[in-house]
Amino acid sequence: MQFIDEAEVRFVSGRGGDGAATFHREKHVPRGGPNGSNGGRGGDIILLADRNKRTLYDFKLQSHYKAKDGIWAVGNKAGKDAKDIVIHVPVGTIIFDAEDGEAIVDLAVEGMRYVICRGGRGGMGNLHYTNSVRQSPSFAQKGAPGDELNARLELKLMADVGLIGLPNAGKSTLLSTVTAAKPKIADYPFTTLSPNLGVVTIGDHSFVMADLPGLIEGASEGIGLGHQFLKHAERNKVLLHVIDAYPVDDSDPIENFKMIESELKQYSEDLYNRPRIIALNKSDMGIPEAEEDLLNRLEEFGVPVYVISAATSKGLDPLKWALWREIEDHLSKEVVPIIVPTYRSEDASAWDIEKSEIGYRVTGKRVIKLVEMTNLGNRDAVHMLYRKLKRIGVIDRLVEMGVERGDDVYIGDFEFAYEEW
């Protein structure tokens, strides 16, 4: 399957069910009081990090997810809550707000859950609004709207070992030799256009190896596949730098090595300091004296070097054992986080008012939700909305800004004519 590492998806959680505005009716009980129950909660959209998911391909097939709305209350029977939608994504998926580019959450650990869109609360029935003064309220609350989000999903490849090196260094050949992966291979300076994964087995152990797009000079600045490659390399526990001992362009293998290392360092110090092993490849094509010279020159970098031939399988077992030991060392030092469900924090209570030639526009999630949950066809419900807006300061701010009777006030998609109550 083609590796898909980005996708744009729309998530919409369910709206809450409306509350009921009903009264108790029973024989011989002529003055039964209000008994309207509450509506059900709308369904959440939940993302779950799943190591069995390897790509974002599914989101290319389905790019819109909508949870069901909560059920309306009927009389004194409360509405049922809608079921949540749990969407499995690959471990290592980062969620961004597609509109402002803000990173919302990084699902970097198996089993991590995140409520990306919370379902709307069910509306209160008229029984909820009964008190000593208002003994027979004729209105109920509408269900709260759900959340909506246009999201961009980005997957940073999760592999134990990442193969780095120039195009045509032999990375794809190496991957195809030590795993069952079948990447495209060519005998000219060709770069892999998308990451390929394979599972390496050695003894009773196994680990995931990724052949990533080949680096070129300027990759840290985004040239070529640039950042597309480097963002994947960030997730690897160990980097295996494959050096072509006999480049087809007769360039110096050591200078090529230094160039790649420089690109890594410019991009990220953390990435540059990741454990590293060098595989000096294509030993079947040269002479021992030339290899000895390269090995002597590589000693100054203090990185373990293994002479291999990916094409003939020469030296691959020692290399695989060395990689496994590095992975084990990394795992022994890794701190396992405690994962709890979370939700993006935001100041939902903030609001503001703007004055224009056509009137006053009130903005703010809390205020808009109050209006959307009000039965605007019921005078008592509108009166309660007015009191709530006054309690949180909206009415007083309008007065300070010079609002007069009959002026237009816009809240969300609704238009009101200002009146004093």
C-alpha cells in the first residue's frame, strides 16, 4: 500500500437533544405541574492511537465524520445519549487545525485517546426551570450544538531504525534484503518518493526499519523532499547512515557523509544526536585497499562502522545485531508516559462586541451557544436569555457602547432588535 502521511478531514460531533416542555396530565389531577425531561447528549468524535494502523490511507477514502445527535426528550422520558464515534489513527499522528495551523494534539503513544470534537449537551426540560417564583415554565432548552473542526492529520513515521543517506546509496536494496519489503530500486541516482517499511528479524527479536526519501544538499531548508524526509526521521530510535563506497558520480564518500550529517544538524540538534551506525555499502564492487582507506577516514567521527554489501548480503547479520542492541539500549531508557483522555483547552467563556454601521455584533462561543439553545419562539425563553446575557455582562456592555431601542444586535446567525426588559 502507498504510504499516506497527510490528510484533511472534517469532524462534526452530535448536537444535544432538545428538552421537553410538557405538563403532568392524569385523571383527577387537573393542575399537574411541569414534568419535561432533558434531552440526550450528542456523540463525541474520539481519536485513538492504534499501532495496527500504519498509514492515513483510510482518510483518503472517507474525509468526513459526523456523530449522531442526542435524542429529544418526550414528556417525562429523558432523551438517550448518542453513541460516540471512535476513529483509529496510526501512532505518531499529529492533529492540526486546518484553518489556523495550530497543533492540537500529538498521538504519539499506543492507546492514547483524544476527544477532538465534544458532543453538545442535551437541553434542559421545563421541570429544570421550576422554582418558587416560576412554578409553571412553558419553555424548555434546545440541545447545544456540537463542535466542528476542519483538521489536517500529519503522520510522522514510527520506525525503530531509519535509513538515511544520499539517493542511490543502496538503502532500498538493503531494506529489500533484510525484510520482506519490496521498494522500487534503480541503478541510477534515484530517490524513494515515499517511505517504505519492513520488519527485520534477528534471533528471537524483530524491529521496524524504514527506507526514507533520500537526502540532498539543502534538505534542512526544504529543498527536494527536505522537511518531508526529516519529519519522519525525527521519530526513529536509531539512524543507520548508508554510505555508497563507490558513488556513480565519483564523488568522495566521506564528503557525502559529512554533507548529510550537516543537514541533520541544521534541521535539529536532537535528531543529529540520535544514536547512529554507519553501513559502508557496495563492498562487492571495489578493492579492499580502498575500503581500508575509507574506514580509516571514518574513525574520526566516532561512529560504529559495518562494511556490507546489500546486494550480496555480506556483513548483514553483524549489522542487524548492532542495530538491535542500540534499540534495546534506547528502550531501557525510554520513559513510558501515563496516558489519560484529554481535550483541547480553550477559553469558551470569552466574548466581545463590535459596533458597525449596521448594528452591534456579539461574538464568543459561550454567547452564541446560549442563543442556539434558546427557543426563540417562546417569549419566556427569550426573557430568560436576556437575563443570562445581562448576568454575564453583555447587556451592560451594549448600553455602554450606546445601543438604543430598535438597534440591530447580531449573535451568531441570529438578528435581534434591542429592547429593554
